[in-house]
Amino acid sequence: MSIVHKENYDGVTIVMYTTFTDQKELPLADYEALSVAFVIGSDKVGWESIDQHGWSHHENDNDTL
């Protein structure tokens, strides 16, 4: 995993990062996926996710989120 972009907006930190797919869940998806997370906090007090985070991809006529 690596952070691509991080930005603070109205007290919420928006983090775009790459992650590897779960090979058990998606055995044919052997690539890094771009994901986004919305978190609050700091390195000093810790971070808390305030929304679901994840990624999406399009392999065929269906989208997977």
C-alpha cells in the first residue's frame, strides 16, 4: 500500500491510496487498486475511519465495489 494523495477538508482527511486486491475474494484481480478513505484524527491521538472505504473496478458489464 502507498499513499497517492492526502488532503484535509473541513477537519476530515481524505486519503487516496493503492492497495492490493484480496486474492481469495477476486482470484483474477492481480493488480493494485486505487482506493479512498475518509478519516479524522492525527498521528498523536490516532486515526478513525468515518466512512466506508474501498475501491471499485470494472471487468465486464458489472461494476464491483
